[in-house]
Amino acid sequence: MATTQTSDASFEQDVLKSDKPVLVDFWAEWCGPCKQLGPILEDLAAERSDITVTKLNIDDNPQKPVEFGVRGIPTIMLFKDGQLQATKVGLMPKGDLNKWIDDAIA
């Protein structure tokens, strides 16, 4: 499965009410590290059926980044059962990202 897109309007349904953990990538088109993280997240979305990977463009959707205190991008947040479980800021290798996800949803 590929990454999906979420928005301020659909965030509650897409993320908070999801029946499985959701990794949210807060990103922007102009962000170099965000562009580097994109293919890693696509790989994760294709390889892991236990989570949903979704992206939220902060320029198009300013409400949720403010609500969740996003100060730098890329910021990734992992939600489970409607609750924020973990947050990471910056680019990280795929192996580290997988371990971070496993630790957060364990």
C-alpha cells in the first residue's frame, strides 16, 4: 500500500479514528529532508501492513501542525488508538525508523 494524504479536515477520520496505528509525516514541498524521507516512507507503507503511513502538507494544512506543536520538518508522529504515541523530528534511516515504530506501538 502506498502512502496516503490527510488534511486538517480529514485528520480526525484518517488518523485519530483509524483502526490501526498511523504514522503521520508533516512535510512541505520546499523541504529538502522531507523529499529525502518520502521514498523511505513509501517503502515502509509498501512493506508494513500493520500501520498506515500518511502525509500532511503543512503549507496547505496549517491547523494540525500548530495543534500538535510541530516546530520543524520533517516531523513524524505515530498515533495509536487516537493517541499520540511518539514523535521524531528530522531525517532518519529506514532501519531506525522501523525500530522506532516497533517500539512506539509495542
